[in-house]
Amino acid sequence: MAFLTIFSAPKPFTNPHIRVIQLNAIQSWVRLEDVEVILIGDEPGIPETAKELGIKNVAQVRRDEKGIPQVDSVMEIGHTFSNSPLLCYANADMILMSDILRAARQVSEQAHDFLLVGQRWNLELNELFDFSGDWESRLRLDVAESGEFYSPWGIDYFVFPRQLYTDVPDFTIGRPAWDNWMIFHARKTYGMAIDASRDVLVVHQNHDYSHLPGNRPPYGSEVAKSNTAKAGGRKRAFNILDTNRELVHGRIRRPEVRVVRWLRRLERAFINDKQAGPGWELSIRLQQMQRPLAIKPRR
């Protein structure tokens, strides 16, 4: 039995660049020790990749009216087709390394119910990565030289014990708000949402949005609005600054006092779903003040 199961619902492998970055991500997962990998969906390239790498493929998944997988079904598959004590949903463009497994072990020894998330590093990778030798050290050097620490709104992996997230709304995956709800739910239900950004380096491979209408991110789209409504509104759209614990050198602790966290707390107090009025304008200003502070890496 594996200690951790990583599951994901990749995009079709038809776009050459998407194919490259998804292969890079999935190959990083299969190289982790004591980890099982599940690919969800029957889009072109998914079954073939699973067969080539010797990993599970669950082809059937519930979808929304436009054919996009639903989060409730993806989570159900992750639980049903694994028996590991910990689960990890990861977006299929994320390269994960051994530190995520180490962090998962450390946290599971200190807490029973938790959600582990963290800010990502963006990196340009346009070719298949060379996973020979000490590939992790080479990748970390690439990140140090040309990576970009990204906003706390980029939430791309979720580690949690298998008894959690067994009943989630039917969000559309890959669209806004569902990932934010995951943090909100952990804080309000389990009481422990942990920011692992200091201890875990995860790599997001940059890509365009040619797979979406207008070649643009889906913010403001009808499906984004639907996801937000299912989450319970904008006040429940938490980001990594809204976690209530940090993982630092393998130990869970309360977050250190930081100006950016106080600004985020104030912003949340003024957010409203009407997106209008003095309070809303103030929340926008507070969000703008956070941006340069939120992308400073912490050690």
C-alpha cells in the first residue's frame, strides 16, 4: 500500500505544449517513493500515458454540461480507487518533488485532520525535462535562476487524509473558486489549513490559455460564477494567506505575524458578492496593497 496517492484530471494531450508539461508533471510524480498515481478521464492521450507509465487510469468521470470533469466526481475517484492514508489532488502541470512527500509524512505525524497547500513557483519549460540523475537538484537550480514565486491565489495541490473531502460540491474543475473553497472548508470544518510554502517547492510550468474561450483565464465566466455560488460566495474564496497554520522545518506552527496577512484579513471583511459600494472598492485597494508583499519568498 502506498503512503500517498496523487490523482489528477489532465487536459487532452493534443496541444503539443500541454502534452510536454503534463508529461513532465506526471513523470515527476511516478518517481516519488511510496506514491501511487491515478489519471482521470478518457481524453486523447490520458489512457495512453497511463498505460505507458504503468499507472492507473479511471476513464469515467461525471462532467458538467460542457464536458469538463466535476470536482465531486474527481474526489470520489481519488478515494475509491486508492487505499493510501493520504491523498493529493494536483493539477497536471505541477512538478512535485520529494519534499512534498516528506512534508506529508511530517504533518500526518502531528495532526489527524488537515489540508496541506502552498504557493508555487512558475517556470518556463518548453521541452521534455531530463529526469536522469539528480534531477531534483537541477530543477531547483533552474527555479533559483529563473523561477517566479507566484501569488497565494495559485492553489495547485492539496494533500489531505483520506477520511476528508468525501462530500464536496459539484464544482467544475480547472475553473475559479473550487480551490479556494477547499481552504475555507479546511479552516471551518477541520480547523487546520496548513501553508507549506517554506518547506515545499512545487513547480508550475507556464502555459497559455488556448484551451479556453477567448484564450483567456476563466475569471468572470459563467462557470466561474457558478463555482463561486456553489462555494457560498466570495467571502468563502480563501487563498493561501487565509491558512491558519504554517509548516516550518517540518513542524506545524501558527503563522508568523505579517503585514500581508493583516491586509488580507481586512480585505475579507469588506468583500461582497454585489461587487459594488465603498466596501468593495476598499477591498480592491487592500488586495492591490498585498500583491507585492505576497510574492516575496520566505525561508
